[in-house]
Amino acid sequence: DIKLKYVGGAAKDYVNKREEIYPGYILVALNKEDDSLDWERMERVVATAGREEEERKESCQKTTVIQDRKFWSPVYSPYSTYVIHGDAGVTCDEPFPNEEYSSYVDYIEKHYAIAVDPKSRLFEAQRIWRLPTNVRRRNQHSFSLSEARKKRQKVLLPETDIKHARCEGLCSVLLPQEACVESIFVDVPMFLHAVLMPQWMYHTEQYMTVRSFIDHCKATTNKLGLYLEKIPVPEILESLTAKSCNLTYSYDRLEYLGDAVLKVIHSNALMHSRELNGWVSSLHEGNLSELRSAMGCNKRLRDVAVSLGIDRFILGIPLSRGKWSPNGIAKSVKEEIIDSQGFQPSVKVCADVVEAIIGLLYLSFGLDIVTEIAQELGLSIVVNFKKPNENDKNDPAKVAAAKAAKVAKEAMKQQTLSEMLRPRTKFETSIESFLGNYKFSNLNLIKEALTHPSCLHEDVPSYQRLEWIGDAILCLVVRDWVYRAFPNDPVGRLVSVETTLVCNETLSYLCFRKGLHHFINHRDLSLINRLMEFELDIGERGLGLWGTDPPKMLADVVESTIGAAHVDGAYECSRKTVLHILQPLMEQICHNFQNSDGESSLECITTNNVMIHPKQVLFEMADSAVKISMFKEHAFSTAKPDVDVWDGESWRTASPHGNGTVCQIEVYGIFIVAVTSPSPTAARNRACAFAVTILTERKEMVELLQQVRLRMGGGGDRKYNGEEEEEE
């Protein structure tokens, strides 16, 4: 008996919204044209499904002409289903296309250990390989068959022998009629619909999970649920989907952005906290970074996800046999029970989803709203200025303290007003011009931004606090720009562009070109010679951006001036200053990576790598296959005396008395190049650029490396953070 219940009411609401998640052609129903249920067809399917194997085999043997496509299964592989298109006009005694076998009979006997009649006819067929796990989206290319399947397709069914229309994307073969039986389902359209049904159910379940997540957040939080309800479901779905689902989308990009958002939120919280501001302002930049990292560590984010119940809504099970079944249904496959509800996200996955949600909220509502939500969820310190209590009015000491604070506030306001009106000095004007003509209300911040830590006896603190804040602002603004400028590229390529924009070499070059180094207040005499060397490297010597080793102080000053703008005028002001500083580089990068459709894409980053950091390009080409080793020159001459190194002018062997650094590049253990330089940073950058040039000239090698990386699951998101490799 077949019993169906009409689906209506609330269920229709999400069915009507199916286009938000999945294409409409996946939604199928066994209805007639007037939308009534096709009972006759269903009864016919049930009747044919009840046939014994002998009856189905006999029906297969009697087939002469295929009017409607049928499903057959070979006796040597009863669980494989093939779409039969028609008679190929070939019998099994015909010569086999591959000279390794004398005939199709010979091939079938050797491969499947069964004997067939030489006069048995062969039918053109295509196998339904597996349930689809991905829906092809707009502008997405279909996946090509593997080399093995292409080879098999050419052997069993040459292109010239095709007589009947085939299904795109399925491998074509020839099946011997004698060795086949009809499938249980003879209704091909219904069977294909059934194949697509799990995918429809999978995507529908995802949609319902997102709706449940929104309702859960509305019930357990005051703000998060209300703001999530204003965001389209597909965007929330992306933030909850792990890479393990093997879909065309995941939380990776949003997590990449959300990490930077939390970095700024934690910096602002520490900077504005009344309880912590006193001692935070006296900490070293490294200690401040450690404190900020502790606030946003994975364990802490995981605890927040678990306490709020977010971990129960994370989607991590792929649509594949043996792994997923519809919610509430335990399905037996090969005597094993699938428990699709047993997915337990790891600490890293929980933390990533929290960051992805933060990134999504930032894109939709901005930093101020996200900060409020982060405080509500316990992700950040709650910075609330204490309101006066009614009992405080009767306390003389507290009343006096309040009056003193009010007087001090008015005095500061007058001082700020007078500073804004007084004429700017040359260095103040230069800094404001560098930041896009931003006018400071507190000019003391400019002095602080230009004061080096070597100035121990100055009445102005060093720039370390502002550099720490500016680093977070720079990271968020650049990631925000990269995320929006390259909407279709994976995180690994976004990291390559980000690294190029925020690395020490780029920021130092911008600082030097704008002349900010003339205004830095320092007491380190060694910096004078390093600045002169850097000027010669980018000038007369023409070593280029990546062939130099600039003093870190130059990049620190750029970050500290950005931090000063943030402290003085909040995030929006500092965001505009960052975009102004990096605008020429951003425009050039967009121009370099503009495709034929006028859209920006980083697909050609391995060939069109102008301005991209050479180490990132090398990792994009070969990822984990690359090994970068750093040696002292005298140690390299002992370990590898026969290897020539490039010193910037000529090839030579490493000197046993040399004091420089040698950088060696290997790919899968194969030596590529070795470069020596007095500076470890310059040696590494030059060696990477040299290796990129060598690999670029061998395009077949690059393609091979990328194929190997994809098979090994390489993410391509290794990021150069300015740290040196371990010396050997």
C-alpha cells in the first residue's frame, strides 16, 4: 500500500523559498500536469519492482529496440546501475579497440571472469556513478572526468561510434546484453528523480537547520537573533557550513574576516576598559598581542559556542553514502547503521564558526553593532561607563570626585579645541597628509606615534601601544577590502594579497617614500646606517621591493600613525586612512588581476604575480611541497660544497669564511635554487622570487604541482608572517 500525505501549510513556505538554497529543477514530484497525484504511474512502478530476478533477466534478453531509456545492471556488478541508450550495432566477437584484447569476449572474460556468447549484442550505456554532492552554480565549471575514466571511455566506446544522445558528465561504456538484468526500477525519470531526492532533502535540512538556529538565538540572546533574522538564509548557511561538507561554500572566507574583526574588538576593549587601561598602556607591544590572542583563543571561542548552543547547529556531514541520512532516520548501508546526528565539531571548528558569524554580522551591520553583540555573547570585555547611583549624591567624597572629573573633562575639551586651532608644525602636517589629510584633535598622539622605544627619557610614551592598535585596524581594513574585491577566490589567495599589502617590505617602502623616517624620534645609532642602506637598495642598487631588508621601525611607524587616527577619531576615520595609504597598491592589484569579464579574480596568481609577495606565490604554486631552508654561509659551504649559490651578481660556491645567509628552495626534495645575501630576509625573498621564475618557465611543472596539492587536500593558505625559518 502507498500512503502519501499532502504537504501544505508551513512546509510550503520553505519549499517556495527553495531558490535561495538549491536550483528549482531538483524539486520533483510524481504528479500529473494538473498537479494531481499520478497513481497509475506509481502503481506501475510498484508492480514492476516486485518482479523476480529471472523475470527481469528474461525481459532484458527480449529487448531489441530501446524506445524509452531503461536501467540495466550487469550480473558481475549487481549494485551498479546503467542508463541504456540503445543498440550499439556491435557484437561481442568484434575486435576490441585496444590491441591488448582480441575481442570484447576476451576483454569481458579477463576482466570479469564470465563467459558470454560471441554473438551477444552490445548496448550503449552510462553508469550512474554516485549520488551528486554539489550543485553546479552559475559561473562554476563542471568537474572533468579523471584521466583513468577518460582512458576507459576511449577504450570501451570511441567518440566516433556514438549513435545515441548521452547524459553529460557520465562515462560511456558498452554492456553485453547477455550479462545484464533489468533494474528493479524501470521508470528512468523517476529513478533519476530519486537519485536527486537525497540532495533536495539534504539542502532542505540545511535550510531548516538555519531557521532553527535563528529561532534558538532569538530565544537565548537579546540581540544576536534579532540581527540574524535580517540576514538572508544562504549567508547564514555559509557561516555554519564546515569544509567537511564538501560543498561549493563553507565558512572559510567569513572566518578569515571575522578573525580580524575580533582582533579589533578586543583591542578596543582593552584600550577603553577603565579597570585595565592603567596598566595596559604600560605594557610592551608583544605582551599586548599575547593578551589579545588569549582573549580570542580557540578554546575560549569554543566555550562560548557550547554555552550558547551554537555547536549543535554546525553543519559538517557531507552528502555521501554511509555518512548522511535525513534527520531522525537511521539508514542501514551494508549492515552498518548511519548515525548522521553524531557529528561532534572540534574545538577549531567551533571557534571558526563563531568567527564566521562575527564576520557575517560585520559585513551586514558594521563594527559598532558587532561589538555590542560580542559583548552580549561574552566574547569581549563589556566596556560600560558607570552611571551615577542615587546613593552617590549623598556621599560628599563621591560628589567631589564627580565635580573634579567634570572640571578635568572641560579642561581637556578646551585644550583639544586650542590644539585644533593652533598652526600645525611641518611634521604634524606631513603625518596628516600621509593619512589622507586627517585632522587630529589630539596632536599629542602624533608625537607618540613617532617616538621610538629607544627614547627612554622622553615625557611622551613610545609608539608601541599605537602600533599594537594600528596593526589590528590595518589587518581588518585590508581583509575587508580583499574579501569584497575578490568575492570568488578562496582564502589562500586572499592571504597572498593581504600579505603583500601589510608585510614589512611594503609598509616600510610607503613610509620611506613619504619621508616619514625624517620625523621619527629615536636614540638608536644603528638605525642611521640601516636607513642609508635601505635607501641605496631601493634606489641606486635597484633591488626592488622584495630584495631589501628595511628596518622594522618604518613599518611600525605606519601602523602607529594608523593607530593614532583610530584612537583620535574611532574606526571609521582609521579605515579611511588605511584605504588612502594603500590605494595605489590596491588599484594596481585589481588592475593586474582583472579577468576578461571585467571582474577581479586571483586565478592567475601563479602566472601574473606582479607585486605579490614571492613567498606567497611560491606557496600558491606548490604549497606543502616547498621546503625553505636557511643556513649560515660558512655552514652551507661545509654541508654542500658543490652547490652554486647566487649572490645577486654571479654564481659561486659558498665561502667557508662568509658571514651571510644562504636560503635554499626545494620542491618535493628536488633542489631548485640557493641564494645568498647579508640579510636573511633578503636572501629568502630573492630565493623565492628565483624559484617562482624557474617554475613559471616550466608551466607543466606548475600544473603537476597544483594537481598533487589538490589530491593531498592542500589549502594553500600558508601565510608569511615575517618570521624566519629555523636555521640548519
